[in-house]
Amino acid sequence: MEIIRNYYQNAMTTIDSVNIFIDYVEEVLDLEPRQVMLADSICSDDVNSIQYPARAHEFLGPFKMGGLDGFPFTGLTGMGAFASHVPDDGAVFIYYGPHIGITKDGIIGEIHRIGQSKNTGCCGAAKGALNKLMNNQIEEGNITEIDYQMNSIEQILLKQKDRVLNAKIPLLEATEVIYEAIDNRINELVEKTNYNCKYVILMGAVLINSDTEMGSFTHTKRFDIIDLATQERKSLLDEYYA
Ligand SMILES: [Zn+2]
């Protein structure tokens, strides 16, 4: 945890973060987990399936919105789909964000995976796009059919080129930039979608994967609830960290 907190001061285990959320749902909202439709927008990397927190399966779902590095590539159609699947008196819960590896020795951008002798990149897509950015290999507006998601991540970084390349740890900054792009897009999608339930709850975070035996951590940056009857939106971050 100390090693993780060198980079992400507010990180906690993903298990703790899920427990806090379930307590909130049951005690404050007076809902059962089976009244909550979970959608996640996280990287399709297999490590995120391996380290998926067990208690998250108490919710309905998950509906998978994310492609490479967690960008919500299922778009407006995806958001509309699970919005129409949620129980009438329930809530939609969207957990989203990019991910980054930190090994137990504190190496950022890598993890040790099951059965391998060497570490590998995490997030591989973010690292690949960053490498291209450093080598001036990203062409503005270049999005191909065969590698559409990767090219989209490249374009996100290209728009913040100086900010990323001048940072002390460029991969950390690139991850922030990707977080902001995901957060903006999720909010835009929420605004354009109709929900037939009581609440929409948004949790935006950087998901931190570590070596197999260490599991994953969450650095939560947004925790908002929208009451759909009143359209009132409030942040629950203070309560979350208390
Ligand atoms: Zn990834």
C-alpha cells in the first residue's frame, strides 16, 4: 500500500472501495444490491477480469462499456442499453477510468502476470500510445478501422502532447489525461440518456493493478449521485474518504 500511495495518495484496495459502496447503497439509499445495475468502463485487459472484485457480482451486470484503457467505446447505444435494463425502483452505477500497473517493487507501468518470468506493460495501450507520442509517430486525425480503439487513445494523448511529455512521469500524466477524456465522455453520455430508475451513481477512478498476489487498488476521483426525480446532483467524495 505504501508503494502504491507514493504515486496515488488516496488509493485503497478495490475490495474496500466496493464494500464502502455496498454499505452506502444499503444504508443510505435503502436499496438491495440486486436493484443496482452495474456498468463498468475499464480496460478490456484480462488482468481486470482476473482481479475483478467478487462482491461486485452482487449487483446486476456488469454491462461492459470499456475497450482499450477504459474509454467507453460502446458509446451512446451502450449507455442506452443498460439504462433500459435497470429495475424501476433501482439505480444505475457506473464505475469508470483508465488503469495503470505498479509492481510490488514500485515499478510504474508494469505488472507481473501469472506464469510469466518477466513483467509486462499495464496499461499496454497507454504505454504504446505514449511511445508513439514520444517518437512523433501519431498523425492528427488518423483513426483506422482495424485499430480504431488504439488510434482513439493516441488522439487523446496527442491533444495534450506538451503536458504529457513535460511531466516528471509521462505515463502517470498520460493516465490523468485519459482519465479526463473518459470522465468527460461518461458525463456527456449520461446527459444524453434517459433512465427509468431512481438514481444514477458515477464513480470515476484510476484503477491500479499490481502483481497477481497483491490484487488491485482504486484511486477514486469522482463519486457523484444524481437523483433523477429532482435532477439534483451531489458529490459523495468526502463521505467516501471519511
Ligand atoms: Zn489496459
